[in-house]
Amino acid sequence: MPSEAVIQQVWTISLVVYFVVVAVVAVLLTLIYGTARRIHGGAAAIWTTGQKVANNTIQIALLIRTNHLVARILDAAAGTAGAVQAIERHAGACPHCPTCVLGGRREGV
């Protein structure tokens, strides 16, 4: 049977080892907590920047519709320009304009 001094020595060593382990675990948990806070701060900054980018680029999708409308306007303008050129050529070559365009009717008659 172990003596009382040996039992007390085992308890003392056990308690010292316990407190050393607790201290190491506390230090490691503190380091993990600090790292987690930094990660959270970085993630929050990324989220904020992402929202700003989204707010600044949300109208880009609307540009597709605008481009389609501008293309239709350009086609209509080209058609109008062609019609104006045809009228200009006709007016330059026709001695009876604008009477011929009005179908033989004169303005004010």
C-alpha cells in the first residue's frame, strides 16, 4: 500500500498537470476566438463591399433592354433617313413638287 506522502505527491502532480492543461487550453481557445473575430470582421467587410458592388451594378441588366430599344430606334432612324433622301431626290428632279406629292391639290385651294 502506498504511503500517505506518495499519495499526496501524486495528487500534487495531478493538480499541477491539470492546471497546466487548463492554461494551455485557455490560451488556445483565446487564440481561436481572436482568429474567429478577425475572420468575422473580414467576412463582414467582404459582405459590405459585395453589397456596394451589387448596388452599383444592378442597372447593368437594364442596359440590355436599353440596347435593344436603341437598336430599334436606330433602325427606324435609318428608314426615316432613307425616306428623306428619296423625297429629296424626287423634289430635286420633279418640277411640279409639292403639287405632285399632294395629289394634284394645291394648298389653300
